[in-house]
Amino acid sequence: MSQDDKLIDLSAERAKRVHDLNEKRLNEVRQAFEQAMPLGKAKKKPKKKPKKR
């Protein structure tokens, strides 16, 4: 048969599709998280004066 080159490994295609869906979902969650809590520049905390005793 000459159809051997046209065979598709369905399990590999399904794994690839599932991976793409998970990657898409991960990117959506990452973008939503960045909108809610922007990473921006790291702010330095001012040093507090020690309490007097």
C-alpha cells in the first residue's frame, strides 16, 4: 500500500492539541494575573527608623 506515508499518529496529534490548549489557557491566566497584579518595577522599601526604648 502506498498510503503508509499518509498515516497519522492520532495519539501524538491529540497530545499536541491538548498541549496547545493547556498553553493557551496558561497564557490567558498569566495575562489576567498580570492585569490584576502588574509586575512592574520592584519598589524598594524605605528603611524604618528603629524604635526607641
